[in-house]
Amino acid sequence: MRYVTRPPGPPLRPFIEHFWALNDEPSHGRERVVPSGTIELVVNLARDELRIFDAEGNPAACRRFRGALISGCYGQSFGIDTRDHTAIVGVHFRPGGAARLLGVPPGELMDLHVALADVWGERAVELRERSCAARNASERFELLEQALGERLPDSPPAASAIATALRELDRPGVAVSDVARRLQLSRRRFIEIFTRDVGMTPKRYARVRRFQHALSLASSSPSPAWARLALECGYYDQAHLCREWAELTGLSPSRWAAQRATTVKENHVALPPRGSHSSNTPRPEAVRL
């Protein structure tokens, strides 16, 4: 796998974490993308199509899009076909960062993939064509940065209640009602604003970010101590972590650990062929380490 990233220039830095390019022809045919609490813009350079599956990669559930799309904030995993990895570039937005750049409120993209052309029209088609014609990842990053830079508003962003809320909800154990109170908003109004600008409810976001914290810690250890990790990340206990891990990824922590030997992009997990015993998603209540 050849995977390259680059941070954006200063004007876009508050909104975008990095641009990325992937060239891959893996032996496994399917991958599962786990929730991250962020929005992604993806451009397939190899062909003018991207395919999205349910978490099990069921062909009957395949949704097809033109070769550039927006992936909204997902609360659960979804499947992709690795043949779409031959040549692909993308934008990894910061949580809440896409609201000022995409032209559509992130709340309208929750648990959805949307063709970029449905939002940007012919400019999306032009962006993909120019990206395909570019000579390397660096030139493609420049094209993406230029296209998004042109969408920046003239005035700099004001201090945002959402930015404060994102920081608060990244801390383990913080209640949504407490964050709303600190922002001097009613709980209902806070949920409405947060969902519109970030792309998922604050409760769901906190759940996903807690999982992401656990995922980061587990990924850095050859043999994660799941019980200690669960408490460190704000879960009630190890069983709580196991249930939520299975609900968000379709895999138990132990099965995830078994699959991580295969190199994949961040927030992806390689899956065995359909029909093999290990591809069956565990029911959360049956998960065991």
C-alpha cells in the first residue's frame, strides 16, 4: 500500500486535518470503514465510480456513485471494495470543519454518501477530470486545496460554540446537558446546532470519539490490556467497551486485533472473503475476548 498525506496551508488548517492519496491493490477484496466523527471527500482516479456497501459487504446492498463523493458522519461502519483503491485521493476534514466548505450543512449528510456533483455540479466533474490528469499526489493535493480554498468565506471564522463543544465532548464522561449548560444553551438548541454543523448528534459524537480514543490506544499496543483501556477511555467496564466496539465496527476487539496484521488506511479494517467463518459479524451480546 502506498499512502501519502499532507496538511493544508494556513487558510484551510482550521477546517481540514489533511489531504491523502492511496494507491493499493490488496489481496483482500473488502474492507470495513469504522466511524470517526468526521466527513471525508473522496475522488476515485481509476474510474468514474465509487461503491459503498453495508457493513457485511452484501452485493445486493451496493450503492453506486460518480467518482467523487462526500462521506458524511457515520454512526456505524460501512463496507467498500478494495478495487476502488487502485488510485484515489481525498480530504479528511476536522470534526465540524466541513460546514464552511462543502455548501451543504453536515447534518444533512448524517449516515449518507452523496455524489459531489449533486452538491457542486459541474465543478465536481471538472475537479475529478483535472485530478485524473495530474502527474502525482502533490499536484492533486494542490487541486483539492485550490477548490476548497475558493469556497472559504471572506471573513475569518468567529469563535464558535461548536469548537468549545467539540473539545468538551472529546473528554471521557462529559454529559451533553453539562456542555449545553456551559454554552448557555438549552439542551434541545445545543443538539440542533451541533448536529447541523458537525453531522451527528453530540451524544453520538461523544460515543464515536470515545471509541476512537480506545482504537488509538489499542493500535499502539501489541497486546492491549482491554480492561484497563476501557476504564481509561471512559467506559463503565470491559464488557461495555466490547459491546460498543462490536456495534460500531461489526467486530469484537479480539477479532479486530486478529485482523490488524493486514496493513490498511486509518479507520479501515481488512475483512476475509465472504462466506468464511471469521467474516460473520458477532452479535454484541455474544462478544467475548
